[in-house]
Amino acid sequence: MLRIQTHADARAFLDRAEAWLLGQEERYGLVLGIAYQVLGGLHHYRQPIYWATVERESAEGEATVVGCVFRTPPHKVGVTELPVTATDALVASLRGTYSSLTGVGGPERAASAFARAWTARFGGKWSIDRRQRLHSLTSVRLPKVPAPGSLRLAIAPDVPVARAWMAGFIRETRVRQVGADTATRLIEERRLHFWVDGQPRCMVGAVRETPNTAGVGAVYTPPRYRDRGYASIAVATLSQQLLDAGKRSCFLYTDLANPISNAIYRRIGYEPIDDVVELTIL
């Protein structure tokens, strides 16, 4: 028998789900990183935040985690792989917290099953917003002819440039999980970097961490500096720094509609491990 177990806060959620998520740490680094972020109070999400585990109960009454679900408003629902037979119960549980939803993201089978069930029950339509590929890296291959310059940590005087570049990143990628103020937060947390060749040419961030992995993202090169290899060397250098600091691996997401970025990251050592979708519910 499957059941949806909701949790009052990030601490309670991690107490129940952390071991299961760490079993596939690269794959579930996003939800782990967000839970750690909320636990540390380093966020601007709106209440109520939703945390739940999907659990299978044996005939002996023992429950095991088989999936996780979360929402950090105003963002979409996030799901891991989970049994689709739990979808109706999940819809009912989320409806108890939210009267409406903007969408759902995660593995396509689980996400689309949820979107179908939600709209069938409460009306509306759903559509695929974008498809992404999750990549993981354990060893860096530096570009054969790296672009000139060096990677440096972004500091407080860089905030205006970083915010403008983050706005460009959001506009081009249509990523809705971040805002321009994310640049300020990443600088405060010493997670945002610039590749500097005389002056900043490219931005890259270590956007979240789990015990053994680190998520790389917010990669943005202004149009006037593109096609010079800055993004390749910036991502490769930051990834190597994270590995040297003790991380087992790094992970990042790419838009499947952008073959250039997928090819760039493959060349420096990122290998695909999963495909996910973001669905919009109207």
C-alpha cells in the first residue's frame, strides 16, 4: 500500500528522506540542495512550503520511502521518480495545501502523470515547458586550447554586473527558479565566480551543495564575448576546484533544445545521467 507522508519542515523531511536521496545523490542533488538551503534559512521562498515522502507500507506495517515531492512557492512542484499509482493520493495531498499550481518538474513519467491527474480533477490544461538533461562529472577534461584569463570569486563590488548578467541568464534560459537577486545571494555565500580576461567575460556559480556533490549553474556569457571558449574553461575550472575541495562529483542541467551547451559540457567531462521535464499547468 502506498501513502503520502507530509512533513512539517525541511528538518523533518530530511530526517525521513535524506538517506534515500543520498542513495542517488547526483540524481537528486537538486532536492537535497534546496532542502539544505531551506534548513539553513538562506532563501526567500514563500510559505507554505510543502515536503512529502511517498512511502510503501508492507503487510507487516513497515514503511519505506519510494519517492519525494516538494514545493517552494512561488515555484512549481518538484517530484522524484515515484510510483504513478501514488498520483491520485499526491494530488489530493497537494490540493490540501494549494488551491492552484503553476506546474510540476521532474522525471517525465512521474511529472506528466501528476499533471494529467491534477487537470482531470480540477480542470485546466498542461503542456511541456522545456526538457532538460542532468549531467554528472567526476573527472575534468580541460579544453585543449583554453581561453586566456583566470577564474576569480565575485565580490560585493561585482553585484551590479552579476545582477545584470543573471537577468540575461534568466531571460535566455527561461529558468524561473532564480531571480536577479540570486546573484547577490551567491556572492554573499561566496559561490559566484567570474572568468576574467582583462575584465569579466563569463559568470558561473556553485549554486548548491550536498555532502558529496556540487551543482554548477548560472553559466552566462554576454553575447559580445561568446564563441571564445570562456564558458568551457570557466565551468571546467570551477568543477576542478570543487573536486579538489573534496567533492566526489559535480552536476549540472542543460536545456535539450540547446545542442551547443550540451556539446560543450560533454567535452569537459560531464556525462548525461537523467532527463527531466518542466510542465506548465494553466
